[in-house]
Amino acid sequence: MKPVLLSETKSASVFAAILVFCICFTSIDAYDALDPNGNITIKWDVIQWTADGYVAVVTIYNFQKYRHIELPGWKLGWTWAKKEVIWEARGAQATEQGDCSRFKGNIPHSCLKTPTIVDLLPGTPYNQQSANCCKGGVVSSWVQDPANSASSFQLSVGQAGTTNKTVKVPVNFTLLAPGPGYTCGPAKIVQPTRFLSPDKRRTTQARMTMNVTCTYSQFLAQKTPSCCVSLSSFYNQSIVSCPTCSCGCRSLAQPGSCVESRSPHIASALSRSDTSNQTLLQCTNHMCPIRVHWHVKLNYKQYWRVKITITNFNYARNYTHWNLVVQHPNFNNLTQIFSFNYEPLTPYGSINDTAMLWGVQFYNDMLMQNGPSGNAQSELLFMKDKTSFSFEQGWAFPRRVYFNGDNCVMPPPDAYPFLPNESASAALCTPRLIAALLVSLVSLFLHHWLV
């Protein structure tokens, strides 16, 4: 029997540990404790057979509570299992046609082995539309706007087989929404979708249906965070700013990475900015596009009041239909909120400590570019719960804050505005201490005259 060397055993152990770490890290990073079941599901319904393939309706459902797909919208890609082509697309289009030189007469819409599909823009001619299309790839979260939490298009696929047994499902699905934050699983054939007629008197079903599930990871979406949180209170004069370099540091090797707020060259910098990334930041210590400020404003006998301010430091971007998710133990006693919409998320069953906030339509649902209008504000009134309420140990400040689904950088807990030590200040005014001071003064006075 061949002896096992100690070095080989150590190498195997290290390799196994690294493998386990990578697997665990990936799964943990993609898991969202505030929305554990959130995902984007792509449903592929074959609704009709054709001479050399089929017609399919593809629908992108956003089942995430607060994470939506922003401009410039989604891009959906896959790899064909055989030599399929897209004869026609309605409600969407392939970004490239590819090499269709083998076709002499009717030319397909796309001949690529790995096509990429994008949504059409609003205002597309009616004869090019399909149901629930043409929103520029923008899809709302289902809590904020359930009516717009899905996007659909129709494909006519050729050279694909004409029965359930000859059709092969596409593989390697990718979803950019709009960045590379989503990881998609394999397509799975499921029970055919059933469709109800408009008069609700007849039901039909798809010839074949498959589902693809995509989950989000902030780590994959971007290398640095996109928002940070600052804090202040009425009982402490200090303001706790966002941690330095919360969203990356200004690089001296990259001039033009940010613009000073009073710079006369902002217009020229905007003209040179990369519009695909939509980032041109004001130079700050945190270098974040978005800052959320939580201010403990007032203290009443039975209530306390908080002011939230969201500021946009990006000169090149408007945040449309933004939302904020805040975790704080007193949301179960939220009494009134001004100028924001509110919905409890309750990710832990009956525990109501997580709130989703977003702007009022046509009023403050658009967070404008950096400038005088580049902020949105609201105030929250909480009722005090005598069993848990306290201003001590940072209790009045949020535990976690998300902006548009991304976890914001919080200040370290030891930097929170602290509550003044009332016992020490009260001791200075006790009658015993005052009497002792008077005795000391009288003693000094008598000693002065006697000497």
C-alpha cells in the first residue's frame, strides 16, 4: 500500500477548504435576508408550432420585493441547443443579426448562436409590439408597482423541431439588469402555462413551458457599494458622516473621476462622461452616488420624530422610481409618514421591523441629478414603546439601509451620536454639591481675612 505523504494530505485539505469556502461564500452572498424568496423568473411558453419550429412568448417576472430593473433596462441572452434562428421578434429585438448568408430568400431576424435580446422603447409602432412590452427594459419591483413588474416579448423560432420531443431548451441563460448582478440557473421544463381568455369563459394552455430562475448578488453587480448612510440627532451637535471611501476612493491617477461642486467645468465633464455607466460624481469623502441621512429630529412625551434625506451626488443620472428599505425595531409603531409611500416587508414573519419607502408619483418619485433638486426628504413619526424605546446605545438609528436594492455602508457603531450622560450633568446641580461649594467659598473668604 502506497503511503500518503503529509504534504499531500495538507494540500488536499487546503483544496477542500478553499472549495467549501467558495461554495459557501457564493451562496451567502446571493442570499438576501430581507427578501429570501426574491428572484427574477423567465418563463418561456411555446404557444404555437410552425413549419420548422415554434412561436414562443417569453416573460420576465420580477418577484423581488424592492429590487427593480432600471434604465438602460434588461438584456437577456442564451445559447441555442441546436442551429435555431429567430425568424421574427415582436416587442423586443436582437442586438445583432449575425451571419445569415446561408439564407437566400427570407432572411431571419437573428442567426447568432448566442443572441442577446433587448426590450423596445416606448412609442414603438403598434404592429411591432406585443402584450406587456416596450418599456425600455424597465421593470418595477412587485411591492412598489406590481402592475409593471413583468416584461414580455414574442419570438418566432426556426430550425428548432416541431414537437415536445424534438425541441431542445436553450442553455447558459444570462441576464443583465442592467449590470452583471444576476446568475441564472438552467432552464427547466414545467407544467404548461394555462391562459384565461379576456371574457374568462375559456382556458387554453401552452404547448410547452420552461422556467429559468435568476438570483441577484451585489458582489457580482459592482465592485464597490453605491450608497452610504450618515447620522445626526437633536441631542448631540456632532454629525456622523459617511465613512471615508465608502464607495471607493478618488484616484489621483484618474483625473476627472469626480467633479468639485463649484467647478466651472461641470458641463464639459458631462459631455465627456461615459453615458453607458451614467456616473459622474461630485467629489466627496465617501465618493458615493447616493447618501442617505437619518436625523433624529424631535422627542415628544409619547412620540419621537425622524427626518430622512436622500441626496444624489451623480451629475449624470436621474434615479427614477427609487426606493429605500430601512430596518429599525420601532417600525412596528410607525404612526405617520410624510411625502413617502410606505409598505412593511416583515421578512421574519410577524416581526415588523423593516420598511420599504418610495416617492409619491409625479411628486418625488424621481431623484434628480446633483443640484438643488437632487434630494428627496420625508419625516417619520413613531410612537414610543415603553418596553423597548431608548435613545441610548444608538437605538434610534437604523440597523441596515438599502437604496434600490443595494446595501448601503453604515458608520461604525462606536461613531454614532451618543446621548449625553444625564446622571453626570444632574449631579452638578444637586443641593448637597451646591452647599459644599458654598462652604468652600466661605472657608476661603475667612482664611483670607484671618491671614
